Amino acid sequence: MIIVETIIYGLVVGAVYGVVALGFVLIYKSSSVLNLAQGALLMLGGFTCLQIYQWLPGGVLFFILAVIVTLVIAALLGFSIERLALRPLIGEPLISVIMMTIGLNVLLIGIGYAIWESGNYAYPTDIIPIGFMTILGTSISYKYIFSLIIALFCLLLFGLFFQFTRSGIAMRATADDQLAAQSLGISTSQIFRNAWAIGCITAAIGGIIIGFLIGLNCYNTPVLGLRVLPVVLLGGLDSIPGAIIGGLIVGVTENLAGAYLDPLLYQWLGWGGTRDVFPYFLIMIILMLKPYGLFGWVRIERI
Amino acid sequence: MHNPCGIFNETYEQDLAIFRTKWQWFFLVGGIALAASAPLFLNSYIVGILILIFTTTIVLHGLNILTGYCGQISLAQAAFAAVGAYTSALLCQYVPQFAWFPEWFKGGFNFWLTVPIAGLTAGLIGVLFGIPALRLRGFYLVMATLAAHFIILWFITQWIGTQARRLPAPHLAGIILNSEESYYYVVLVAVIILTYFAKNLVRTRLGRAWIAIRDNDLAAEVMGISLFRYKLSAFFIGCFFAGVGGALWAHYTRSITPEYYLIHYGLWYLGYIIVGGMGATVGPFFGAGFLIILTELLAYVISALSGVFHGIENYLSAAREVLFGLVVVLFMILEPRGIAHRWQIFKAYYRLFPYAH
């Protein structure tokens, strides 16, 4: 059953997209900054974890240690980006903010090039056992199942965080109305800082999962960060469930396009690569019909 | 813009003049003369860099109109430059077969014909991808242009292929313009004409409508400015410039692959106009000049240091990225209005020199 297999792989990829998209949505929701540097953060997170693991003796426990250290570094990076780069831009127009994150993206990718140079880096194979599991008549590699579990776990964790914890609720309040949140005693600058830390952490988790699934590369991994943007837009920039559902929709549809549309186009025109470009066609159509995504807030514009 | 002490505008013509004083005319004529004589005293490598700066400036004029004047942020400028370059490349290779074509056209398209057609094609495709801009705003529009970039590049790589395409050198009156020095004059004339065009375009009714849309598009619409017409005209003209610039650059390198137009370059173009200063016609010159010269200096410094530190030349591409990122980040923090704003301050200071008031 090729369709079942395609859909299951699509769900796995979609869940990973969902985790990375969560980072975008978080930062956007709390501070109205769309972080175009997410791709670079993805790459840096994946590489940092790999590098730390290579310094350690090896084994699953040390891998978990490496992940924890990576997440701490990611959080610190998030704090410092917010403090040094984004804080001076409060009140500046949209283009400044966009350009700042683009500049950060280029800067961080440059640092990545300098440290890891070119070539593909695969994660060690002794962390997740190599093997297959049979679900609904299709065999799926353990690493996909593992990635799906991690991704779903993260989504659940962040969902609960926003629903129930004090700082999660404060973040939502800030996103809703900065002025009102401030007048109720919420420190918005602290919220921005936390949002950036969480954004960087989700990016690092995404990077580690991508490292397991397809390996890391200085050239391709940052572009993966841009591939998550259709997901974010599909769900709406300020909706957390939207990020997750958008991720699953994009993951499944792009895999379906790869499985069914790609051979068709190849037969007719000799074209390929439909899978990679399909999400962009999808958002062009969706944005024409629903300019704020499926679940995004429709802002009523006033003069 | 204020005039120097003692010069008053007494007629409408004087009020509208771009160049008002004798000194401004002197600097204009002197600058053009200096630029025109550059190949006489610079070596061909530096002339090549000047060609890069001028073709980039043409592309940036388009982005400046689209983003700086009309407020429609676009990440797809590199894709529109690619459309221009490929249109020109494909048309130059195409030899018409039909008997009813006029005699002068039997040899096929040449450079002089394909460059404007490249601009028009890029402009029309820009209008197509600008249609979502009518409903989208802010980040959603940025993402739509990002999608446009990937879709256009996908069409190019799949339809035309990833192998390098060769382009002919332009001919003029029997002379082949294939050296840096001779092609430089083509680019120089193009950049002067297009800069004049860009400067005057933003002073017309069209330009004022764009500025109104940039400042507040709802208010502009209420005032009776048709958003449909003016946003799409901004996309058309912005992408027209991109197509012309892309085609001119392609005829200089005379071999193009889709790798010259990755998303990376679209982001860099936006960085160039930010550093140069948006919403000013001199901005693209400053941005392209400053950043391209800076990256060339970096390459020079690194090649000079490679004798001392072995292996440092492997870090050139990384260092270039870091430098660009750093420059953009520092400009955003320290001078978000770009070099053009500093230039304004400088001019205002020297207008009153040596008296401060």
C-alpha cells in the first residue's frame, strides 16, 4: 500500500515541521517578529549536539547529556540574540525586523560554514537501533518512529506549557495585547527573552531530529528552515494548533505530491522536484483564498 | 531639499530641478566623466567589479521602488533577475525560421533587442506574482514573495535545466563588446538612463501614489488611490529593473546557471538596499558599492594573509557571509536608514559650512 506508506512518512515529516514551526509561531506570537534565522538556528543546533557528542565517550546516556547541553546553549543563544539584536529594534518598522533576522541568518550560517565547512554529517547510528517496524502493512524505519515520538512529545509539552503554566499564560497575554499585559504587571521584555529562548530550543530539537533523519549539511539544512515557512503560513502566523495542523497538512500533501504528481509530471514534461516546490504552490493558493492562513487571526485594519 | 544660502526657487522649473546649482552640475558632469574614463586608468579586474556594482544597482533600483517606495517587501528579486537573464539567453539562441519575418530580423534576436524584452518578461511575471500582494500584508506578503522565488526557480531548473547556458557578447556597429572595458560602457549608459528613469518615476503621480501606499495603504485607498493599479505597477516596474539588470549581468558573464540566483541572493539584495538606504535613489549605489567593495577588500585581505596563515583562503566564503551578516545587523542597530541618510546629514552639514547655523 503505497498510499499508507506515503501518508505515514508525511505525518512524520509533518510532525518535525510542526516542531520547527512552533518556534516561529512562539516568537511571532509574543513579539511580532518572524524569525527568518530559524534555518540557521536549526543547523547550529544539530551541529552543536553532534559536536558535543563526538567529544564525549559515546553511548546513549552521553547522547542525552549532549542534547541537554545543546538545549542550554540554544537557550543562551536565544537570550543573547534577543538582547543584542532585537531589543534595539523595538518600535522600528517591519522591514528592519525582517532584515535583522535575515542578517542574523546569514551571520550564523557563515559561522556554521567556518566551523563545519562543506560535506554531509550523519548522526551516529548507535543511538537509535537500525531496523523496521511494520505498521498497517508498511515497514517504517525506527528513526522515523523515534522522530515522530519526540516531535509529538515536544508539541504536547509546549501545548501544556501554554495552557497551564504561569509564564505560558503570560506569553499568550503578551501576544494578545502588549499594552494590556504590561499594565497587568507582566514584564514584556522578559516574555520576549523567554520566547526567543524557546524558539531557539525548538529549532535545536528540530535540528537534532533532522540530523537523525537525513543528516546535516551547511548548505541544505538552513534552507529547510525556509521550508517550514509554508507550514507556519498555512496554519496562520499566530496559532499554535495551526502550526501543528499546518505541519501535518504540508508533510502529508508534499509526500503525496512526491508520490503521485512527480511521476506524472516526469512522464509529461520530464520535470522533477515537485515534492520540494509543492508547499509553495499550496501556500500561494491558500493565501489567495485566506490571507491570514487557516487559523490565523483576521486583523481588522483601521486607519 | 534645501538650497545653499542665497539661492531661492523663483519658478516652478527651479523648484522641480534635480540639479539646481552650478556645483551640482559640476559634480554630475565630473562624476559621469570620471566614470566614463575609468577603464582608461583601472585594470580590467576592477572594471569587472564596477560592472558588477552597476548591474546590481539596476536590480536594486527595482527593489528600491518596490520595497523602498511602495512598501511591498520582496525576497524574490533574484528570481526576477533570473527570469530576465534566462529570457535573454533563450531569445539569443533562438533563430526564427518563418519566411514572413522581416529581413532585418532573419539573424535572430540580438542583445539590444533581448534586454528590453527580458525586462518586460520579468515585469509581467512580477505582476503575476504581485497579485497576492493585493490581499496580503506584512509577513504574509514576504512569505508569498519567498514562495514566488522558489516557484520561479523550480520552473527554470525543470524547464530549462541546470546546465550552464551560454550567451553571446553584444555587437555594436561591427565591434564585439566582449572585453570588460567595452562592455563597461554598455552598463554605464544603462545605469545612467535607468537611474534617471527611477529618479523621475518616483517624483511623478505614480511615485507619490506609491509613497502613499507605503505609508498607509488603507488611507491611500480611502483617498482614491487604486491599490490594484499602483501595487501592480510597482511590481511591474520593480521586476522590469530586475530583469534588465539580470540580463545585463548575464551578458557580461556570458554563461549562466540557476545557481547564480539562489534565495541567498534575494536576501542579499534586500540587505543591499537596507545598507544603502531605502526610499532614496542614491541608496542602491551606496548599498551595492559599499558591500561589493567591502567583500572584494575581504577577498584581497584574505589572499594577502594566506601567505602567513595557511589554509585561511578556505574560509573566504564563510568570512564573506559573516561580514555581510555583521554589516546588516550593525546597520540595523546603528543606522536603520542606511548610508543615504548619512549622506543627507553630510550634505546638510556642508551646505552651511563653515557656519553651523
